[in-house]
Amino acid sequence: MTDSRSSAGSQDLVLDRVTKRFGSFVAVSDLSLTVPQGSFFALLGPSGCGKTTTLRMVAGLEQPTDGSIRLGADEISRLKPYRRPVNTVFQNYALFPHLSTFENIAFGLRRRGAKDVRKAVGEMLELVELQSHETKRPTQLSGGQQQRVALARALINRPQVLLLDEPLGALDLKLRRSMQIELKRIQTEVGITFVHVTHDQEEAMTMADTIGVMHNGVIEQMGQPGSLYESPRTTFVSNFLGQSNLVAGHIVDAAGPDLVVEVQGTKVTGLRSRAAVTAGDVWVGVRPEKVTLTRSDASPEGWNVFRAGVVSDVSFCGVSTQYLVRMPWGQELIAFKQNTGAEAGLRAGDVVDLRWQREHTFFLDASEDAEAGVEHEDGA
Amino acid sequence: MTSVRGVRRWVGNHLVLGAALLVLLYMITPVLVVILMSFNDPAGRLGYDFDGFTLDNWANPCGPYQLCSSLVTSVEIGVLATVLATALGTLMAFAMIRHRFTGRSAANVFVFLPMASPEIVLGSSLLALFVNAGFAGQLGFWTIFVAHVMFCLSFVVVTVKARLHGLDPALEQAAMDLYANPWQTFWRVSFPLVFPGILAAALLSFSLSFDDFIITNLNAGQTVTFPMFVWGAAQRGVPMQVNVVGTVMFLVALGLVLASGTFRRRQRG
Amino acid sequence: MTVAGASLLATPHPPAPERPRRPRTGYLLLLPGVLWLVLFFLVPTVALVASSLYDPTGSLFEGYQMTWHVQNYADAIAEYAPIFGRSLLYAAIATGACVLLGYPLAYAIAFKAGRWRNLMLIAVVAPFFTSFLVRTLSWKLLLGDNGFVADTLRTLHLLSPDGYLLATPLAVITGLTYNFLPFMVLPLYASLSKVDPQLIEAGSDLYASPITTFRRVTFPLSLPGLVAGTLLTFIPASGDFINSELLGNPRTRMIGNEIQDLFAAGALPVAASLSVTLMALIVLMVLVYVRRVGTEDLV
């Protein structure tokens, strides 16, 4: 069984202008990205954005309509899946129901001609802590256990890239959290490149070294979780990762180190490095947790202020309280306040000022849809 | 709580079940009669009453002329037809479920048609073919074989398709992801998982073939299968050994079904 | 396999990957079976229609003349119309009986059987295991003049002292019902078993009595199985002749008997035209029926 493993050199996974069309529908459009060897990369996006299709193209289960996929120096775009040094952990695990846990894990090794698999399988069982379950059938295992078997089955082959297709989706919250930590630990220990596809932004931010946010077949922004979160470049990213307040404004001064924007009769300033556009109409954005609500009239240096908002809703969320504040121009803005217990909470009807430090402002292209990426109850 | 209301509710709850059991009884009774009659010592040739108990029929099952030879013929045709029909039908089922091509829905309908035709029409059209092709004098074993494969195919396809439908395509993709080429994927993953469906299809095919009378009779020429033997005997007086054969078939098939059930239950752990 | 530096120096437009070869494999797999069916199902149908238009004065030994003798049909229908009617009537009654008997059984297996489900299913299929003819013959015993059933009915005064059950239309229909009952029960069961029990619970949660829940929830959901079952029962029953021959009398002959005898006598064109007519009648009835009930995916 031949595979295209090179023995030396960087084994970065490179997607070069990959496009996938199904008839007239474009699932993935001109996508280019580089996943450094040994890193944990998350492909994040809502369902239907093309992330699973991208993953399947790397696995070889779909063929790109255009573009190429390379592993280090090897072009793998046209290789069959069984010839690629890439393994997948499937969304519903796809464990072979007629084989035991042992045989499931050993499957890949056996197909490549390995005679004695006892030792390797044993090590894997230890890694995922399933030693006492090796004779059981998949149907006799719990969801979390099946997930770990699927992981072991893929890892045992020491692939150059491990692909994970929303593997934690079927698990309940607590189990999901512990598996996230577990996966990260294993990845660090084993040192293999992980490409993790998910729609759960918290999951991506927790686990990944680099996140690529995908929307309608393209990667809108790619970077480290922190920079993606604090400096979103598109409305979609700003709404999909966490939540954002976006207010319409117009740039009046772009000459200096700061941008000055006219918003609803007030001047708002922010760092130029946080601006996606530097002229014309913009969305002025700020994260709800960066916003302070006060009843005082003070305007401290270096803070942006929106005045005369009326608290319209108070939601107690345990760790924090979420406030909806209706501004004079009609828009409702969100503020999160950590429940430190230091001060009394606000009530509906209170008149407040919204304040935030100018470094926390970001600016986005006004031509983009401010609702992009916002999660609606009806799934719209 | 033995109130009238309680009784009424018990009856209401169990009404359907009661009716069902009655129907089951209705279905089983003739089988019981067959088993009973296998021990019958008939008074006359044409009588169809239970006259006396005897084990003679079981001791001498091949007594009546042509009974056992027709049985052998039926089994031979059954096995051959089953093998071919199952093989062809399984291939077709895989084609229809796993591959995309134009005309797939047309193929679906086409395969379904023989199942939906009355046997007399299927049989007569085949006879018309053989006569027109000049084979009127060669009707026999092989024309029966051809007919049986034809009508078993549809049943095999439907049965295997049903099983294949439930087979998650992700499993085959996982196999390929794990270095199995298409051949290995089929043998190691698809086939073992579809096998119960293929087996069921084969058993169905054999019983359909073995039991067929109408189509067979029209296309048999001088060859005699077991159902044809029984039919002919019905005019002359049915030997009780026929019921012996019926009982044996019933017990064998019942045994197979129960055995496969316990085997599957043990496999599940 | 390694395209080392070449891919790095590749042109801005990388080569397109090969098309999947799936469609061809699909056709290949399909071919042998389809060929068999074309040869031994489609072509024979054509042959049958052709045969029905032969000059009836030919014979199996001398051969037939193709004279587009449409008169065959007129003759056949004129002479055999009552028998056609009788066959369809018997088949319809038997199908109705199958629904009445089979529905409670299927319902019970789907919802009330619990752990006896598999056993009951086996009991439904078990009669299959004995030969069709042998089973039908045993009805001769059951319905015989000195048999248990006749005796009981005479005791209950439901049958006159010199009445008989065998060699009557009732016996024929009983046989038909019996033989095709599994074909009704199994598709019905398949449909009913897919009904989510929570739907029935929702019905009673929304104030429906058990009968109303059945009428408005369960029954409509079981329609695909019911349609399949009635088709799988009616169609073979209308062409059957075994039950009529073994359990009936000369006045209960069905169209199947006639076709069989005509073929045996070598009257190819007449027999063929009867066959085609039967097929046409069935197709017509099925189309009307399915359109009325709504097209369901049966296969």
C-alpha cells in the first residue's frame, strides 16, 4: 500500500485555491490556507458553509473541482482516500458495528499489512482509556466511549493529518467539555496536525491554535482565537464569534493614528489597526463584555460614550447579567456585566450611559449585513 | 378492581390482541392439519378424512411414484435459481443504492413490475416466448430455471436494497479512509453488513422457486416438480407422504429461522 | 508519486482532478440482471401480445400466422366476460377479507406484542414454509363435509343439515384469503412499525379518544403499507386458479383456470388474448386505485 509520505521537511497541509462545485452550487470557493505541521487548526462556521466539504476533500472523499491540496511537497489532490496519509474521525463515528473495539482500532493497520497489531492497539487503548472494553461491540459502548474508539482508530495509523468532523456534536455538554480538553492534550502529546471542523465557536476558541472562520464557501478570517475575537474583520465573524454591538457611523477623520467616526451625533474614536476599512461608512463595533453601564455623567479620557440609553431587559445568567439597552435612535445594544457582587444591578427603565475604552472599538465595512452570523431561534 | 368498567377496559385493551391471536390461529391451523395428516392412514384414495394413525408414511416417504424424483428436481432448480438470482439481484441492488446514474428510477420501476404481475400472465408470456422462439419442444428443466430466476430477481433486489438502505455510507467511507481499497471495503465492511439481507433474499428466493406452480406448470413440458406432482395427485388421490414432505419443509424452515434468531442474538452480545 | 518541486512551480491554474468513474460501474453492476429481465420478462410480454393477435386456426405443431387478428379479443371478452367479473369479484372479496383480518394482526404485532413480536412474525410467515398446494389441500380436510368446521356450523344452525362448505365460492374465497394474508400483514406491519408511538400519545394528549386517534393519526400513517398490501393481495389473487380448482366447482372457475386450460389445449392466441386482457384490467384498476389513494413509494 503506497502512500506519499515524505520523510523529511515541513509537512504543512496546504490548500491552494480549492473550489468545489456541485452542479451550479458552489460549496467551496477559491479557498487557500496553510495549516502548519503539528498545529491544531479549527475550521469554524455554520452548517452549510462548506467546512465539511473542505474536510472531505482533504480526506479524499470528495474531489476538488479546481485547485490543489498538498501535504508538504506532495500533491495529494488526486489520490484515493486509501492512499493518503490522512485519517478522519467521522461525525457519527462510523464505527464498524460487526467488529469489536479491538478490530475497529486495528482496521487501518491490518489493511496496510501489519501482522502483529497487539502492541499498537494496546497502546492506543491506553491512550484513550478503554483498555477493558476491547472485546465489546460499538453498540455496547456509550457515546463518549465510541468517540474515543473513533479517535484511536484514526490515530493508530500515525497519519500526517488527523481530520475531525464535528466529533463532539453528539455528546452532552459536560462530556463535550472534558473531551475538548482531552483532545487538546492528546494532540499536544502526539504532535500530529489536527484539522477540527465545528460550528461551536466556544469549542474552536478553546481548542485551536488557529481558527479559520468559514462562510458561504470562503474563509472570511483566519488567525489566533484571541485576535479573531478582539479584531474581527467582517460582520459575520463579529457576530458568529461571541456577540457584537454594531452601530452605523461615518468616518470623519482618518489622518491620525486613531480613526474618528461620527455616530448618531457623537464622536467615537478607535485604533486604526482595528479597522477593516478606513474611509466612508462603517459599522462601529464593540463587544458587550467591554461595555460598562453607568448612571454618572462623567466622560473619562480615552473612553467612548453613548448617552441616554434606557435599560429595556435584564437577564440573570449566573456568571454575568445581560442587559439590553435601548438607545435614543431606537437600536438595542447589549452589555454583559460580571456578577462580582460589588454593586447593585440595574433595573429595567434605568437611564444609563454606555461606556467603553476606545482600544476595544473595531470598525467594519458598512456594506456588510449587520445581521450576518447572528444566531436566530428559527435558524434563519 | 373488578368493576364493570374495569372489565370493559381490559376487554378494550385486549380486543385487538385477541383478534390478532384468532387470526394467527386461522393461519396456523392448516399447517397443523398438514402435520396431522402426515400420520394419516387413509381409508380410500380419494377420501380426505382422518381415518387412522400410522407411521407408515414417515417410514416410506418415497413410496409414491415420482414423489421423490419431483422433490429432487424442485430442489435442484431451487438451488440453481437461487444462486443466480441472488448473485444478479445483489449486484443490481448495489448498483441502485450506491451508484448514481441516469435511469435509476426507471430501473426501480422495471424491477418492481414482475412482482406486481399475476403469475398466470408471467407464465403465459414466457410460454409465448418459448413457443415463438421455436422451443416448444424443449420445455423442461432449463425453461423452468429461466422462469424462476426471472421472478425471483425482483424479490432479491427489493430485499437486499432494503438492507442496503440501512447501511450507513459513512462506514464505507471510513473503511477507505483507513486504507481499504474498494475491493477490501466491499469484503470487509459492506458484504458482512449486508449479508443478513442477502441471506434473507436467498431463502426467500428458494422458497418462492420451490413453491411455484402456476408459472412452472405452463413452462415445464415433461419435467415434474414437486408442486406439479401434488397438483397431478390431487386429481388422482393425494398420497399422505405429500404431507410428510410438507411437514419436513415446515420444520426445516422453522428451525433455520429460529437458529438464525438465536445466532443473531448471541452475536449482539 | 512525489511531484516534488513541480507542484510548487505549478502554473496558477492547477490541473483539474479526474472525473469519478461511478456511473460506469453502476451500469455494469446493473447489466446482467436487467438483461435477464429484458429477455425473460419484457420480450415475453411483447411475445404474448403478439401471440394474442395470431390467427386462431393455427396450432403448436403447425405454427401460427400473424394476422393482427384483433377479433381474438372481441371473441375472448364476449365469451369470458362473466368469468373475468367473477375473478375480480373473488379477488376483491378476498382482499377485503385480508384487510379485515390482517389489519388487527399487523396492528397487534406492531403495538401490542412486546417481546412476542418476533414469534408472532414467524407465525405469520410460517405457513409459507409448507408448500402452497399442500396447505390449500388441507383446507379440503378442514372444510370437508365431515370436518370439524362443517359439523360446528351445523350444530350452530348456521348451516343446513345437508349443506356443505367445500366446492363453494365461500371455500374458494377462504382459500384465497388464507394464501395471501401474509402479503397483507407484512407490508402493513412494516408501515405500522414505523409509526412513532409518541404520535399516538400526542393524539390522546390532545383529547382524542383511542378510536379517533386511530382514525386520524395511525390509520393515515399506515396507508402506504395498506396500499402495498392490497396490491400484493389483489393482483395475484385475480389470476389464481389453484384455489378454485381444489376448493371450488365448475361454476366457480376463475379466469386463471380458463387461461391454463386453453394453454394446455394449445389454443395459444385465445389464451394469450385473455392473459393480456387480464393484465390490462389489472393495470387499469391499479392506476385508478393508486391515483385515488395517492402515489406512494412502494419499493
